[in-house]
Amino acid sequence: MATGDPDVFPSQDVKQSTKALVKGMASPKKAKITFDVMKMLDPHQLKPDSMETERIMNALDETAAKLEMSSLIPHVIDSLDRFADTLGPEITKNLLELQKLSMEMECLLASSGEETTTRTEEQQNRLCFLEQRLKCSVRNVLRLFLANPSLPQALKPKAEVGDSPAEVFVRAFGVFRNLMLERLLTSPVEEEGKTQFVEDISLQIKKHTEAITALQAKLAAAIQTREDERKRRLEMEIWNWVQKYDTDMAEKQAEYEEVDAAYAEEKAQLSLLTEKHALLLQEYTQIEEERRMLREKEEEALKELITKNRAAARIQALWKGYLVRCLYKPKKKKGKGRKGKK
């Protein structure tokens, strides 16, 4: 397992922020132990100082490497065809055997829940036997992986492990390894200094928390006061607008009533004029009818007069002709008599 895993050890930003916090909080009296305390807090700066500590750390590192390899085995088995060239025939053979044993174990566990209790002892013996074979197979695979240290690093990017429970356990074991290293390399004096340092930081954090709480309370009060003032101004402004609206509406109502009264009066006058107009129109129509009838009578009388005049003129002409003929007729008779006598 890589010792520089960012999920296991503190990041550089965390270390820098911790140092800045210590620099701002530590008093001159405690400034001398700041570096030593920070050294204890940072696992990267801890180095084994005894053979026993080194042996313990080697055992932990070997266990972490085995755990990391164990976490890769299920993912490699699922894609064994893809990794066959990288693994080689021997490892592939052992992985196939491990896969076979795992499947037998799963089938046996699945069938044990369905069968009756009379065969529980037999199934338990088979489970124990398969468990021993499975452990031996896993040890063989791990032994082959350890013989080739570069193999896990080559498989891990391709296996797409993700945040599986095995990976979570591997990271947790890395954290445990760092805690054990820190514990082994911390002397009683350093432990006391570390404890005092943590207490000082806790006290400073408590004071700062109290100050922040007080400031937050003041800020909340100021915000509440500002909101109350803003609310009061808003209410006053709304009240002024309501008063202005009422005044404007009263003026508009008075103007509307005045216009409505004028409209009603004009409407009454219009109704009266309409009635008079209808009456006058009726009288006018009657007068026009009488005039028409009078004109017709006058035209008929004129026609009759013209006819009478023409008849009288004709009668007069006939009468005058008759009179003339009557006057001339006796003279002609007298003239004829005189000629005979001669």
C-alpha cells in the first residue's frame, strides 16, 4: 500500500492551516515546543528509533499490502480474461481455483438455508473443509502477488475498485497504522506536550467559539433591528400610500358623482327632446301629407281649369265660326235673287 495515499494521511493544506493556527495561538512560552508538537502530529516526519518499532511497522506495512492485494482479488477474478496476460499462467490458475472454491462456498451457503436441520452437521463439516481450502487458496494467491510487488500497482488502475467495503477497510487500516506509528514514537514528555498543546488549542477554540457566538448574537440583533426598522418604514410607507389612495379615490368618486349627475340631467333633457322631436316629426309628417294632398288637389284643379279653358276656347272658336257663317249666309242668298231678276 502506498504510504502517500491522500485518503489516509493528512493533506498539505491541512498541515499548513494547522501550523498557521498554532502560530496565531501559541504564546512565547510555548513557542519552543511548537515544532516538536507539529512533528508529532505529522506522521510523515516520524522515523523509527528502535528495532522493535521498525519490526512492528514492517508487520503493519506488510499487512496493509496484503489487505490491498486481497481487495483486488474479487475485481481481478471478475475480469480474469482481461488480466490473464498480465498475471501469467500460474497466478491465473490459482485465481481460477479460488473462484471455483468461492462459488462452491456460495452454493453450499445458499443450500444450507433451504435444507432441513437433520443435515446441519454434515453441511458444517463441508463448510469447514471448504473454508480451509479457501484460506489456503487465498494465501497461495497472496504469496504469488508478494513475489511480484509491481503487479498490484499495475492491476489497481485497471481493476476499477472504487469505494468498495474492502477499500474502506484498507484506508481505515492505514489510519490505524499511522496512529500506531505515532503512538510508538511518542515519548512521555512529548505526549504531555502534545496533550498540553491540544488542551491549549481546545481552550483557544472554546474562547473563539464564545466570541463568535457573541458576535453572531450581536449580528442577529443588529439584523433584527434593521429588519424591524425596515419593516416600520415599509409599514409607514404603505400607510401613506393607502391614505393617498383613499384621498384620490374620494376625489375621483366626487368627480364621478358630479359627472354622473350631469349625465343624468342631460339624459333627461335628451329624453324630453326626443319626445318633442317625435311629436314634431309626427306633426311635420301630417303637415307634409296635407301639403301633398293640397298640391295634388291644386294640380287636379289646374288640370281641370286648363281642360276647361281649352274646351271654352274651342267652344268659342266654334261659336265664332258659326256666327261668321251665319252672317255670311244671308248675303249670298240675296245676291243670287238679284241676278235672276235682271
